[in-house]
Amino acid sequence: MEIYTAHTVGYCSNCYMIVSEGKGAVIDPSVPLSEFNIPDNIIIEKVLLTHGHFDHILALESFVSLGAEVYVHKNDSLMLSDGRLNASTLFGLPEVRCDVSAFLVNDGDVITLGNESIKVFHTPGHTEGSVCFICGDVMFSGDTLFRRGIGRCDLPSGDYIKMRRSLARISEISQNLKVYPGHDALTTLDMERKHNYELMRNSTQNI
């Protein structure tokens, strides 16, 4: 598996591409394919959304036009076509609307890409349908877990109590996963267990 990273200008959101066996899955498509430095022969099969906020779906339709299938948690599906729910209009921006068909996923579902299996790990809190994607020793944490921080919980469907429970679930993961967050720099789960105040205080021992 290879992982490529691109960034939006202005919103500082991270967009990732997983490539396996010549097939690609983009995670949180905030930028178009042209922003990725990947081989020309990669077939873009899937779009995986950690949640539905506007700064993570800005280029969604461009990938759908390439034939990619969209996967989003059922509780965030309405955000794709609603500017209030995806927070674009709340920030006074032009409404972001993506009228696309999507496969609705649930906690524990497994999405296949090439010879990789990507597990859906439901982590409500930032939004009701926020998920992390776990693939091998890597976790794409969206806006649930950042380097020494967590996502905000005050936008539509955000809930800090649910975020605390989600962080408690993450703290139970035994592996030292590499963490690819929706914003900011890469980190590891062990580093966050040691230095992330919110993850430490919301461990299963403290919640």
C-alpha cells in the first residue's frame, strides 16, 4: 500500500490517496486528482469520507466524474447536499452541494481496495457520522483525532459527550497506529496516548 497526501489552500485540510495493486481510493477529497503526484495508470475506484463537512468534500464531484464510488457513514449522508449541515453556509461561504449517490457504511464494515482491507471505525462527536478508517497499521482519523488535539464539537450534529466515548474507544486500540488526521501533521497513536490531553482524559480508565 502506498499513501499520497495533498492539502487544500485556505482550509488546511488534508486529502489522502491510498493506492493498492494499481487502484486508488481518495480519503476526504478536498482537492482534485491533479494535486496528487501519483502514477498516471492508477484507477481511482473509491472515495472514502471520514465525515461530511464542506472542507473535506470540495472536490468530491470531480472524483465521481472519474467513476469513483462514494462511501460515507449513513448519519452524515445528508451533509453532502446541505450547505447548513456541512457548515459551508454557516461560515458565510458559497453553499457546497454534492448531489452524488453514495454507499452508506456502518461501524465494522470493511471496504476492499486491491489487496487491502479498510475497516470503518465509527467515531461520532465531531459529527454524528464521523468515522476513522483503519488499514493495516494506519488510521485515517478525519477530524476526530489530531496531533495533540481533537476536532470541534459545536457544529451541526457535533456532540462532545459522544466525542469522549469515541476517544475512549480509540484509546483501547492496542496497536501503535500511524495517524493521518484531517488537519495538521501526522502522528502516532502511542504519541497521542502520551501527549494528547483529550485522549488521555477520555481513556476507558477516566471516562
